[in-house]
Amino acid sequence: MRSAEDYQKWYQQPHTAGHWLDKFVYGLPELHRQELRTAHYVSGVGCNATASILALLPLAQSGLLDIAQKVIVEIKVGSSEGGAKGNPGTHHPERSGVVRTYAPFGHRHTAEVIQELGLSNVALTMTSVDLVRGALATAHVQLEPGTLTRDLWKVYRQVVAENLFLRLVKERQGVYRVPEPKILAGSNYADLGFDLDEGTGHLVAMCAIDNLMKGASGSAVQCMNIMFGFDETLGLEFSGLHPI
Amino acid sequence: MRSAEDYQKWYQQPHTAGHWLDKFVYGLPELHRQELRTAHYVSGVGCNATASILALLPLAQSGLLDIAQKVIVEIKVGSSEGGAKGNPGTHHPERSGVVRTYAPFGHRHTAEVIQELGLSNVALTMTSVDLVRGALATAHVQLEPGTLTRDLWKVYRQVVAENLFLRLVKERQGVYRVPEPKILAGSNYADLGFDLDEGTGHLVAMCAIDNLMKGASGSAVQCMNIMFGFDETLGLEFSGLHPI
Amino acid sequence: MRSAEDYQKWYQQPHTAGHWLDKFVYGLPELHRQELRTAHYVSGVGCNATASILALLPLAQSGLLDIAQKVIVEIKVGSSEGGAKGNPGTHHPERSGVVRTYAPFGHRHTAEVIQELGLSNVALTMTSVDLVRGALATAHVQLEPGTLTRDLWKVYRQVVAENLFLRLVKERQGVYRVPEPKILAGSNYADLGFDLDEGTGHLVAMCAIDNLMKGASGSAVQCMNIMFGFDETLGLEFSGLHPI
Amino acid sequence: MRSAEDYQKWYQQPHTAGHWLDKFVYGLPELHRQELRTAHYVSGVGCNATASILALLPLAQSGLLDIAQKVIVEIKVGSSEGGAKGNPGTHHPERSGVVRTYAPFGHRHTAEVIQELGLSNVALTMTSVDLVRGALATAHVQLEPGTLTRDLWKVYRQVVAENLFLRLVKERQGVYRVPEPKILAGSNYADLGFDLDEGTGHLVAMCAIDNLMKGASGSAVQCMNIMFGFDETLGLEFSGLHPI
């Protein structure tokens, strides 16, 4: 968080070292690659914030996203997001096979999406599903009438071309036509996808990640690579398993 | 469908017996119980349509839902929705552990939601998750500013009181604080829940069902019970298993 | 346990009320139905002991089982066997997708199999798999050379005929050709199956149960029904779900 | 298979190129590393044969295994063993959560275990469990009375020291005390473990693999590395994911 007030609001406790906040760069290379090259302090990123921000990134960078409008992001997550220590809700008989909307509103990572994309009205709704690693963010955005699918292809292709760990997944055939966290386990890739209802301007923008890689430690390694002038992909080449 | 034109639009083929359409009652007791008592023909209902309609029912019946506004329903579904016959996408190595948004728009059941609730702008987004039976619909609705959580409690309590197979699940503690399809397997209950951001009027309305019961055959039995004057719950008393 | 010495051996602690031991009937109706009718005290049974004993029951009652020989029972179990309270091994990220042979030897339920069938050399090997409810016991037994499959059909048919909650599952076609715990969730049935290598006399005898029903509380209710002269199936009629 | 007769017996059809059989080396480096260095033709290996052979390898090489005695191997397998094409049994609603002993006897891979270890009386019993990649073989062997656990430690340590892709997993504490296929997905390691009942000489010997790596293609790459004089681990360094 850049602001101690925002921290207090979302974490319900005062920040204990507020004077450090403005020294840190938010550790998402797709947003801050240039600053990271000279950064001394880089913050860790939230996994659900990462998936949400990257789902919206092509729209934000291209100006297609009106930041004043309402944005809804539905995020489906695996059990590893809960951390290494169990709780009654992660006991296997209770956690296996769930579809559990545990946070309709107010998830802390929402604050990062607001801060980094400048959105004024965004809701993250969190649902646990039966999966260990992985998160899928599905964002619902209203675009200007007249926006065409081919405009979006152009926008996504550019973002993907500029970021080694972003890929566009949009196939007409086959089992994996859209981003799928299942095949990203252990990988640092964030797979993006979209579908536009040209008649209404309703856009569904998706991002799949492995929350334990691109969602947290993978991005941290990627940031370190940039800070030290290493190849950005160093130590992050694993491309995932299929089937898994 | 009530209209052959709508059928053509959503099913991409002409209806072969259009003159029968207006003889049928839509087979959801929570909407048409009175008509069902004297009905000769009752249509089957779509499982995802059922979950979406029931999630929105308390709002529709109380007048809190402005039917002109945009409604987004995110539905997470189990593999039994695909039917008894397999396809490449339901082969276990490809289907296990997925979080697969297979239909951002255009799911056929959308037509039933539009028809039955009179909505003009609704999108159903479908995501497959690792589960056999079950569907969870999470609807995002904008309410009039000033609506309070306690207003919604009243509205939900009334709907639940009038319908034997609807329950309100809204707990402050424990593992199952919200509707959860996992524990409804084999049961005809539809569990409703909601969460309101009073500051913005953003409402998240949920409905969990077993798609093979309340989503299809269970509702059909329930309709038959009503048509024949039987107890509405006859043959539908199974209350689900926990843990499962 | 009938003997305080055996209790000490398998539970590594002295029995605190040894003088009560001989007042109790072991609560498995398939072994002690007659005694249960007049019993005042009935012991609970172990779920894995139940699956093992029932897998071997047709052989024991028909005299095909030589109790002096070595019997190996491999048992695959779901996570609900661990109880309602979690531990690090039942935390979903650690428990999902496991095939974990947690007790090659020495499982406490072995003592019940020895006591009830009079076996002198039996090993239960326990493996956790990804399932909530259910256990499958696969017993390996050496039969006298010359025993034929048709002899076993006769033996199994008789046992099944005498016990309402035992069924023989042995199909040539289809997906469910052998006992399968998955479809027994919530049911009190124990499904038996077998396959004989006539050339060597090696018999594989199987029993599938829901450990939370026939493996524990279901058998307890069944015992109570017998003790009170009720219909043995009272409250136990649920036949399971398919698919699940 | 080395013999056309054995092929006919286990595959129920004549071998179409029997004169080629004796030109091939069985492609398991742990058995034939020396021959592979000069081999021109190498056969692929069965995944379940690999798990069974490696579970028994320390015993076979040390002379502790009496090949005339009965050996029982219980193998639990994931759905990827069924291949890339689905069938009614791999349709997710039917395959999810199963514990299905689909082949008590007669699995084709048994022939490889007999051929490679010279066993005269071995049974492989196959059970499908809910997992995509992975197989666990649990072998039951009767050792000479007087064999001690410390003798086995010595035997296992030597085999592990001589084979880069074999590891001994035998811990007193923690969640992963024994070989576990779950954490081997994508890895070429075969993890071995054992437990001995010193009183009876009953040994449980385990081997966990990823059937799509060490069970098939991984071993094939390993063989190629040896044939061409490359580093045996080339292209096979992935060590698995945890949690997964």
C-alpha cells in the first residue's frame, strides 16, 4: 500500500512503519518494470490482486477501461492460498469439492487493484474451488459501444508482446480454449483471455495464474532478476505440466 | 421458451412444434405454483437457469430488482451438467482440477432467466470446477442506494417461508457460512444467501443447488406432486450428506 | 476387544475397565445377529475392521479360509476416517490427490479382525486416497487348489441372501463391475466382490463401504434395531447417489 | 517381451515381428544400464511394471527375495494411465473419487515383472484412484526370518547410491514419511520405501512414480541419454512441485 490510511482501512490496524511506504515499488513487473531496474525496495504482491490487475491490464494500458465505472472481478482459488497452516475450513472432508464464496466483498487484495489501476469502483468476489494451486480472475467490464473484438486482439497482442510472462489464450477449438490455472501449476506464466459481447459492450476479461508462482514468489524472483539486471526469466522457465 | 423467435435465437434452430409453446407452464414451483395446480403441460427447467432465477427471486418479488439494469451471474458448475456421455473435455485427466470459463456469454439457459424475470440485460458466465454434482450461482446486482441489510433479511425470510425447498444460509461463524453445493448432493434444496455493500448498493446474491435434483429432475418431481395434489415434498425428503 | 491383554498390545495402554470386556457383544450384525437380539451391551466396530471382516466373511463361514495361513488386506480409505478435527496431514493442499500408505502394519483395527475371524497371521495395510467417505478392502487369500469360481458364487450368494446389507457386485460389463465405495456414500450397504485365479488358487476378495455408515454409525443403528426388535433396516434405507 | 509365446499369453494375439524380440534391451536403466550403453534397440517399459520392479529391486539385487515364493503387488494408479482418449470409465462423473480395483489379476505389465525379476508367482492387482498422474506400487514379500530393518537400510542405501533417479523415503515424522506419487508429478524420480515386521518377516516394499515420466517417457529419455553417452539426467532435472 502507498498510503497508511488505505492500509488502516483494508487491514483494520495501523501500519507500523508508515514512513517506509513511499520508498517501495509495487512488485509487479508488468506495471513497474522501469522503476524496478533502479529500485532498492520492492513490495510483495497479492496473488488475487495480481490476477485481477493482469486481467484488466490490456484495457487499462489501452485506455479502453473507464476507471470511473463499476468493475466486478470474480476470482476462483485453490486451497494453497490459505497458507501452509490448516484451519477447520481446509480440513480435507470440509474443503474437498467445495464451491465456497468466502468473501463476496472486502478482500484485502482489493486495495492493491484500486491503488495500481486507479479504479474507483471495483469489487473482488472470492470463491474457493477444489484445486491446490491456481487462481482464475474473471473481470466484467463495460466498454464503449462500438468496440470490436478485433480492436481487443490488437490491444492484447501488444501487451503480450511486451511482457514475457503474459500469454494470450483464445482458441476456437479444443479443450483449453481459455486461460486455465490447472496447467499453470509451477509456472510463472499469467494467461490472459477475453470475450466481448459486441452488441452490449460487455467484456469478460480473464487471467489464470499459479498463485504460488506469478501470484507471489514467482513475481518476487522476477522482480529480483530485473533489479539485478539478470535475464527476467532466470529460474522461472518451468512451463507447466499437462495433463495434471 | 414461450416464444418460437426466442427459441430460434438461443438454440440456433427453428422450434419444431411452436404451436405447443403457449400450452406449457415453466416448471419452477417457486414462480408458478398456482398455475401448476391446474396445468396439463409443464416444461423442464434448465439447471443454471434455476440457480440464477432463485438467486434473484427474493429481489424480483420484493421489487428491489430494477429489471432494466445490468445483472451479471457467475455460475460455477460440476461435471454432471455435461450429461451421461463423455467428451474430450470430460476425460478425467482434462477435467480434474479445472477452473474453466467455458461460456462467458450466450449459454442457452440465459433465455429462461430473461423470460421468467423479465430482465433486459443479463449475462450468465459459466465456469466448470472440480465437482460432480452441484452449481453455485453468484449474481451481482446494483440496488437503490439506501437499501439496508436488514431490509434484505426481511425479503429473504418471506421467500423462504413461502417455499419449502428454499433455505437461507447466512452464518457469522463456522465453515459453511454461505450456500455450498457440496452438501446438497442428492437433495432438492436450493440454498440462498446474500451480502450487501451498503455503501455502494452492490449486492451479491447466491444460490446453490444440486443440478441433478433441484436443477432438473427434482423440480420435475416437485411439479408433478403439485399437479396431482400430492404433498410437494413427496419423494424429495433427502437432506444431503455431510461430510461428503 | 475381548481381552485386556490384546487391548494393551494394540492400543499401547492398559484398558481402564477390563471387567466390562466380556459383557459386550462385538457390534457387527453379520457375525453376531443372534446374540445381539438379547444383548445389553454392544461395542462399536472399527470401519477398516468391518471392511476386512466382511471381505473375508463368505470364506470364513464356508470353511474355504484356512485360518492358519497368511492373509493380506490392502485398504484404501477416504479422509473422513481421520475424524472431524484436522491435522497437518489433512490440510487440503497436503491431502488432495494423495496415495499415502500411512500404516503398512499395526493398524489398531487389525486386532478386531484377528479376534472375530480367529486369524493367526493377518496384515492390514492402510493407504489414504483422495475421497471423503469410503473404504475399499482388498484381501489376498490362498485357497485350496481345485476351488472353482462357481463354488465361490454359491458361497457368496448364500451370505448375501442371509444379510440384508450385503450385496454381491460382480459384473462382466459396464463401469461398476466391482465394489466401489464412491457410490455408497451415505448408504449402509457393504458391497462384496471377488476374483479367483483358478490356476493358482489366489483369491482377491473385496468389500466396499462408507466408513461413516456401515463402518461405524450405520452398523450401530443396525445393532440397535436388532436389540430392540425393530426392522433391521429402520433409518438405514438410503441407497446412495450416482453419479457422485 | 523376450518371448513370442509370453507375448501371445499376455496380449492374446500373436506377435507380428517375433524375430525382432531378441534384438531389444528392456528399457529400464536400473536393470540394464551396462547393456544400454551399446544397445541399438531399446523397448519401452510399462508404467506399472516399472513401479513393481523398482519396489522389488533392492530385494532382488541383494538376494533377499526368494523368487520361488508368492509376491503380491497392489498398485494404485491415476487416470492418465488410461491414455489420452477417454472412455465411459474416464468420464469425470464416473471417474472422480473412485477406488476401483479394475484388474485383480492378469494385467499385461505382470509379464514384464516375471521376465525381468525371474519371479514365478507374482500377482499385480490394479486399483484406480482419484489422481491424474502417479502410481504407487505396494509389494508384499515374505523374507527369511531373522532379517532385520537395519539389513534393509543397508540394501536400500546401496541401490539408491547406484541409481540417480531412485531415492529412499523413510521418515519418522512429518506428512510425507513414505513414497508419495502426488509430489512426483512431472519428475523422473522413483521414490522407494519399506517397512518390515521383524517378528513375521513380512516386508512391505513401496515405489512411487509419475507414470508419465519414470513410468514411460522419462525412462525412455533416460535410456536415450545412456545410449548416446549423454549425462543420464539430461532433460530430466525437474524435481516436482509441493504442494500440488
